[in-house]
Amino acid sequence: MIVQVDNPVVEVHDLTVSYDRKPVLWDIDLTLPAGALVGVIGPNGAGKSTLIKAMMDLLPTSSGYVRIFNEPIKQVHKRISYVPQRESVDWDFPASVFDVVLMGRYGNLGLFRGPRKADKDAAMEALEKVNMQSFANRQISQLSGGQQQRVFLARALAQNADVYFMDEPFAGVDIATETAIIELLRQMRAQGKTVIVVHHDLQSAADYFDWVVLLNMRLVASGPTEKVLTQELLEQTYGGKLTVLSKVGDLLRKQEFPARETKV
Amino acid sequence: MQQFWEFFSFADANIRYVTLGSVLLAGSSAVVGCFTLLRKRALVGDAVAHSVLPGVCLAFILSGTKNPLILLLGAFITGWISLIVIDYITSRSRIKEDTAIGLVLSVFFGIGILLLTSIQHSGNAAQSGLDKFLFGKAASLVGEDLIVFGIVAVLLLFTTILFYKELMLLCFDQAFARTIGFPVRALELLLTTLTVLAVVVGIQAVGVVLMAAMLITPAAAARFWTENLKVMLVLAALMGAFSGITGAFVSYTAPAMPTGPWIVLIISMIAILSFAFAPKRGWVARLMRQRRNRALILEENLLKLLFQLGELKQDFETSRSLSDLLERRSIPKRQAIHGLKKLKQQGYVKKKKKRWILTIEGEKRGRRVVRLHRLWELYLTQYLHLASDHVHEDAETIEHIITPELEKRLMEELNYPELDPHSARIP
Ligand SMILES: Nc1ncnc2c1ncn2[C@@H]1O[C@H](COP(=O)(O)OP(=O)(O)O)[C@@H](O)[C@H]1O
Ligand SMILES: [Mg+2]
């Protein structure tokens, strides 16, 4: 069940990603429509974060390519935005909430330039959207998990991008924050933005997303939510590990084999 | 003492140069060190510091002079190579970074010592003074050396300020930096180069053995005092500069003394003091906070006791004796007296003929503690479904930390209750 779309925002072609020569994602081939809220769903260790990172060109790929707006990522930095997993940074860093949100403007500024007044306005506006304006001067080391997530979201909003990639924005946040975030994502969709969200709660997935990508080392499904969230496909995604696939991966690593013959 | 004035009047041009040099060297490496520390690359600094020694020696052997530019170049090259080797080992083998660092550090330093020893035994008269690279000698920072090293130090400071925003993002969130199109590889290279340069210029004053301390310690100390990166940079620079001056002074008064250990000793003292006395993050501040909390708990418990007695007897006008209080709750007697005296000073209780009575304000505060206690018990039984005989202990602590906002929220969520789980009235 892999539905391809015309004029995709994101096109992933035959993508294989390995760590230390062991492939953790095999031959992913998918396209995502514009203006959709896309959920990337799969069990722990399925490679969801890996897929997002590979899409953002943060990882070397063993094969395949990614196009965003039909361009390689290097051409479209200003139109994309990445919200990493909250745990990926050390929050005990000497910076205030406002400093971090302002980082969302750095891409537009270019090297050497300091933030201008307009950038500060944009950062403050982004903070207001996530309801954190009163925390602007707070040290980031004092934030709760939900607040950290909001700060990361505000930083992304300040970027004013067209496609957003978010890695588990709902992980470890309270209900109030989750509701606020999903509301925000819906507003973004209404403005024609595309939002791709890694998510692990099946219950809410049907409600949140209009396009779902099911992933477990390989692509199980990609398509409109109602077609993809079926008993059968979910069983394929969550039912047991593909032992042969991961055994072959182990072999590739041990033998120091390339994943593709042409890439040694 | 006389030497002290001689030195710090800066009348002697030589002293001025030496001081300026030490301040620049120590200050610039401290600033670069802030980013090295935040990037969690403290150990790398150590590896570089030890790896510049073979470079210095080789440069001397090949050129036969002690021209600072040439020595600096040699140091820079081997320092750089050591980092590339570490990177190569970590990315191409299963050896972890710390092991790779240890390996590279000892191999390079070993070779450096070997070369240094052979130079010293070669009978080359020009070699005298090369060994100051081991432990450093601020007083030898004169003339040509000073100019070269000073320029590099200023360059370091300037570059760090120019790339402030980029380096900050690199240290905080490298992945994000890449997605917005920052040239992360180039920035990493820049920070590496800055680190190597900082080490290279610093060794003249501190020596290779202790240079890593000069890079990291001021940054670590400064971190204790502030939550603002800019302030941290300035503080680290000041701390570095101060220890640099001290080193220069020692070098001046006791020419036989190696400077490096002195500089590092001073900066380490500053770090230890910071660790102990910095507000908020420091050890003493934490102790004080705990003490304050204990005092607060004691005071509020006493107010609560007095209030409960009044509530029980339906009479807040009568004064109570200490034993009345201690009967209901065992508080060590000395602590109780101390707490009551403090409450009297603060105007929450009055003392009448060795007996104690709440003032109006004291009654209010006591009532609030009792209310919070009972509210919390109710909250636990209603929302966490705990049995009513299990909630008292918990409420004993929570009653002291609930803020007025939280109190309001509690009241709302519990629908402005009248009675607690033990059917006592919530005042
Ligand atoms: N840096 C890494 N080095 C080696 N293996 C990794 C690394 N990151 C992730 N993996 C492995 O890749 C697989 C997919 O990980 P990940 O993409 O984080 O999964 P998910 O986000 O779906 O939980 C896991 O088996 C994980 O152990
Ligand atoms: Mg993940």
C-alpha cells in the first residue's frame, strides 16, 4: 500500500541508510503530498528518526536520494525546518529561551550578521504562538520537558519555512501541551505548509494526520490515513521483527560489505 | 613587597610587555576554551596541547633557530595532525573517542620528549630555553616572541567574536545548524583551528603539560557564575587574564621558577572557589538553600501547631506553653525554641510569660499551612486514589512548597471543598 503523488513536496527515491555499514532502512521509496499533516509511525528502533535525518541530509546514505520541492536539499535550506528530538541537545547550555528561538532566524541572516530588530520581532511572535512569551528571558536549563518542546517549536516557527520535519514532538509532554501543539500544526496546515511528524501513539494518529507513513526497517505503507491505518498493515508494521533482514544487515557489517556494489 | 610594587607599577617596559603578553595569551585561550568546553571537547584540548611538543622540536631541528614563527608553525602542524588522527581513528575503527585521545596524546608526547632530549644532548648552544615549552616561562615573552604571539592571540579573540553566533549554534545544536545551511564542517574546522592556535600560543606561558588546564579551567569556572554565554566568555577571559598576570609576576620575582604551574594553580584556585561559592550553582549556595528550606519547614510547622491547638480548643486568644506544643508533635526542643524566637522577631508570634500566642498575621499563615495540608490530602485521595491514611506524610512536605497560584488551581479543581479526607474542616 504505497500511494505516490504528483508534484510531491518530498520525494524519497530508493533510499538505504546504514550505521556502521549495517542498513537500518532498506529501499525506502515514497512521495508526500503538499499541505498535509504527515505521521511517520512505527515501533521503537524502526528507523523513524533515521528517515527524518536522512531526508534532512544529516546522515550519509548508502543509496538513493531525497528531493524536496524537486530540488536537492542544499538548494532549499531556507524552505525547510527541522525540530530535533528534545533529548538531542544538552539543555544545560548558557542560553535563554529567547536566544534559542532566535536561532531559527540564523539561516536567513547568513554568516557574521547579528540578529536584527525584525528577527527579534519574529522570534517573539513565534514564542507567542506557542504561548511561551512570558518565558522569553528564562534560562533553558530551568524548563520542563513540555516547555523545551515548545521552545523548539517556536524556533522552527521563527524560520518561516514551508516544510517542517518534527521528531517526536509529543514525546514526554503533558496533555495541555500536546493539544496546543496539534492545534498549532493544524493552523500551519491551513496556511498550506507541509508538516511531517514522527509519532508513536496509534490511538491519536488517526485523528491527527491526514497522511501516514508506516515504517519498520522498510516502508510498509504510505498513503491517506484511512487507507493506511488498517489492521493488516499495522500488524505488518508492529508484528515481530524481520529477523532475516536484520541478520543480513549484521552480515554486511561484519564482512564490511558495501550496501550497493557501486559504493565501496 | 618591594618587588610587588616594582612589578605592578609597570614602570619597566619589559614588565609591561610580559604582563600584556600573559594577559593576551591566557585571556584568548580562555575564550576559545569556552566553546571547546561547551562542545564537550575538553579532552581534545589536552591531546592537542601534548601533541604540539614534537612539532616545536622538529621545527627547531629542521630550521636550527628559535624563531617564534617557525616554532609556532611546527607546533600548529603536529597539533593539527593529532586531531586528524583522533578523528580518523574514531570514525574508521571501533575504538571510542576517549581511547583514541589517550593513544594519540601519549604517542605524540612521547615522541616530543624523545626529540627534546636528543636536542638537549646534541650540544647545540642555540637549544637552551627550548625546554621552557614543557612548563612555560612568561618572563621570556619579550621582543619578537611577544609580537608574534600577541598578534595570534588578538586574532583568536577577534575571530571568536566574529563567529560568535555560528560557534554558539554549533555547540548547542549541530544538526539544526546543518539544516539551516550553515557550513558545519567548515565551522568545526574553524573551532579546531582556534583550539590548536590557542594551545600553540599558550604554551609559551604555561607549557604543553598544563596547557589544557589553561584552555578549559577558566571556562569551567566561569560557567558557575552565569547562564549567559556572552558573560561567560568575558568572565573566562578575565579569570584567565588574572592568572596570567600572576604567572608573569612569579616569573619576574623568581626567574628559576617555571610559570606554568603557577598560572594553573591560580586558575584552579579560582575554579575551586567558583565551585564552592558561586551563587545558585555553587556548593555553598546549595547548602544555604537547603538550610533555608529546613528553617522554613520548622517555622511553618510551629505556626501550624499553634493554629491547630487554637482550632482544637476553639480559642486563639489563649497562649500556649512549649510543652503544649511538643506534646502534639515531637520537635527537638532546642530547635523549637530557636524557631519560635525567629517567628517572634518576624512578628508572627508573641511571647507572654514564657507562653506563646499567634499574632493576627501568624494566625493567617498558620491557617494557610493547615489549609494547604488538607487540600493536598484531598487532592491525593481524589485524583491519585490513595487511601486517606496514606496521604498525611506526603502532605507534610507539600504544604510548604505550594505557591498561591497552585493553591488557586487546587481550589478550582477540587471545587472549593469544605472537608478533608479525615473530615476535618478546611479553614
Ligand atoms: N548513531 C547510531 N549508530 C548506530 N546505530 C544507530 C544509531 N542511531 C540509531 N541506530 C540504530 O538504528 C535503528 C533505528 O533507529 P532510530 O531511527 O532512532 O529509530 P526510531 O526513531 O524509529 O526509534 C535502531 O536499531 C538503532 O539502534
Ligand atoms: Mg526516534
